Amino acid sequence: MTTSTHDNGTTLSLRHLPRDLPAGIVVFLVAIPLCLGIALASGAPPIAGLVAGMVGGLIVTVFSGSALSVSGPAAGLTVIVLEAIADLGSFAAFLVAVILAGCLQLLMGIFKLGRIGAFVPTSVIKGMLAGIGLILVLGQFPMALGHPLNDMPAITEPAALFSGVSPLAIGIALFSLALLVLWERPAIKQHRVLSLVPGPLLVVLGSIAIDRLVGGALPALALGAEHHVQLGGLAGPGDLVAQLTHPDWAILANPAVYTVALTIAIIASLETLLSLEAIDKLDPLKRHSPPHRELKAQGIGNMVCGLVGALPVTAVIVRSSANAGAGGRTRLSSMIHGGLLLVSVAFLAMWLELIPLATLAAILLHTGYKLARPALFVSQYREGRRRFVPFTVTVVTILATDLLMGVLVGLVCSLYFLLKSGYRSAIACTRRGDHVLLKFQQDVSFLNREEMRQCLDTVPDGGELILDARGANYVDPDIREDIQAFIAQAPERDIVVELRDMEGRSGTYGPEAPADGMARAV
């Protein structure tokens, strides 16, 4: 690390250590339950989520150009990871897809594709996040009711879902949800001391206390080991390294691994770029994060994740906003959070295993609700069909199929409304008596050909057509061909055609005009 008198936050500096140190601690406390919860929701080993947080803090941060962005496992990828592990057959096989996705992200950064997020409509992005939120909510109910990870009934099986539930697990989940909701109230956020305490940390500590007290006083209600985080009894750094999963390179012969890699690369990049824009708006120093460089950093990070057995990472707005809110100023705060994660897992794993799974389920339920809160659906509805329909289509398709298909279908739906809007507004046709005004109000393509033909058909014999093309910078060759054909036949029907600024030319064509009337003005 170097000390710079002109540090803008994008270099590693000790200048802002008094701010970065407490901010890094806050982000670390927020990251622990999220890393564990996301790993469990993804169907991956809990250690994979924690290692992903380490890679995000210690590796991605080094190559990133963002001062406040924090990377780690993201809720937005849980659906993809869960399905990919099942499709590819094992977590080890999935790690190969993560490495390939990192390579794709690195190439995207090298070829300066960091602006791809700007080409995805906001309604589709919000639909993607809402779809993820709904899947998160639906997926956490069994764990919140006290079902162990190795025997989780489907949400569509109510009889199995509500049989064998644990009253203590339900109580812990309800306590956790209530405290998380309370901790977001304005009165808490505006309190100088309470606002510095991360809600997820308080929930974890409170849940552990309830679990120990109730379980000790009423053994019949106590939660078993299968209802707690299980890290395999890590006793030190050596055990941590021994438990890391290695990629199964044999999966390269399976074409499905490349589809998974492409999906991870696209969704992770979109989530990263969106988070980057959001965190730049929260930066009190109003710095701009280079998106191409961030894609390179994420690519390197995901290649490392695949190699060391971790979940894929993205820039995460929850941790990034916690960093900004806690007063972070440079990338050092993110590195501190990554270092603390490494130390806690390597030396304090026994304490992490005290966390009830119901607590993590509640944190993910709360996260999912925030992604798919009813107010989001209402706001999209109020913005009109052009936004609400692609938003809804994206959500429904994600729930019915998968994340990538949902985004693609949402994009197609948005393009339909775009083309429809352009089709309706490109041409205006007005008729008064024998006079017809055909006006090009914007660029005209072959999609407007039939509408233009209908307008030309309304010009009566002996009438006059005024074609005003001054509003168009481009006129499709198919459109020009139809206009040329109409002008060529105009003398036979005794029609006068007046062109205004058609490709830089203006003129009047009448019964005396030559057959190739459009070729030369009269």
C-alpha cells in the first residue's frame, strides 16, 4: 500500500484509515450472515459463500477501480447456481462454469463492453430483481419452519411443508424478521448510535441467544445440529484449505457447462454494472467508477472463485451501501472486510456454527421481499403498459423457466413496444378533399411500408400528394422504391406530387413530369 496526498479513493491508501477501518468492520459484520445465507439458498457448501466473500474483498478489490464497491456472493445468482449445480451434477463441476464465466467477463472488460447495462431497459432489470426476490422468498419458507437442509419439502407440497415444523425455529425466524423490519425504520436510522449497528449482526446475535436460552430451558424444543450452520468443524487454516472444493475439469465435455458459464457472465456483469451505478450515486465525493475495469476485476475474481471452490461474485449493493453509510472512503475498507472474513473462518469457525439456519432464512426472506416489494409492482403499473408489461413478462418467465430466459423474453417484449412506438409515430397521413399530406416525422423503415402504402392509396385521381420528409434523417430503400413507383404512375392518374426535402431535394411532379420523376426535379 502507498500513501498519496492526492488519493481519490481508487488507489490503496492509508490516508483515510480512520474512516476505512470502522467501515470495513461494519461491512464484515453485514457480510457474514449474507455469505452463509446465499450459499445455503444456492445449494452450495456454506464455506463456499464465505470464501467468495474473501475473494471479493481481497482479490477483486485489488483490480477494481471503484472506491466504495464491495464484491461477494450475490442473491441475484442464487437461482442460477441452484439450478446449475443440479444440471451439471455436482458443485465441483459447477466451479468450472464459474472459471469460464470469469474468462468471459475478463474478455468483456478488455473489449470495453462495460456499457452493456445501459442497453437493458430498466423495466427488465427491475423484473429480473423482482423475480429473484420472489424465488428467494418462496425458497426460504421450509428452512424458516425448521426443516433441515437434507430434508427440505417443496413449497408446492403444503402437507409436507407444515408437518414436523419446529416451534423454536419459527419463533427465531419471526423474531429475526421483526427485528430486521424494525431496524429499517427512520427512527433507528436517524439515531447516532443505533444506526452504526448492522441489523443482520444484531439478528444473528439475538437468535443465538434465544436458541441457547430456550434450548437449554426446554430441551424438547432445542434445535439439533442439522438446524445450524455446518462448516465441518473447522479448527484452523489447515482445515479451511482441506475443505475447499476443486473444479472437476471432466465437465468440459458437457455442452451444458458453457451455457451456464454464459448465463453467469451476463447476469453477474449486469448486476455488477447496476450496483456500480448505484454506489457511485451514494459516494459523497461523487467519484466515477470505470465499468470496463470493473468487469476485468470481476472476471479475475470469478476465475479465482472457481479455482478455490467459492460461489461466483458480483459487486453487491447491500454491502457497498453499508460501506458508504459507515463512512468508507477508499478500497481499503473492502480489503479490511475481506481480511476479517478470512480470519474469522480460519480461527473462529466454531462460533459461526452457533447460527441457526432459521436466522439465515429470515435474512434472505427480508432480502427477497425488498427485491420484490409490492410498491415496485405498483410503481411499474403506474408508469404504463410500455414498462409494466415487459416487467411482468420478465418476472413470470423467470418463475416459469430460468433467469436468463426471463431476461431475454423481457428484452424481446421491450423491443416490441419500441418498434410499435416507432411504427405508430414515424408517419402521419392527413387528407383534405383531393389533397393528401404524407409526413415523415422520424426515420422511416420497412416496418412503415404498409402504412405508407395505405396513405398513398387514398390519393384520388386528379388529386395532389405532398410528401414532407424533412423530419427523417433516414428513409429505407423499400420506402424510396414505393415512392418512386407512385411518382412514375402519377402522370397516368393526373396526380401532382410535391416533395419537400426528400434526400436533400425538393420539387413538384405532375402529369408533365418524366417517368423517372424522382430522379430529377421539375
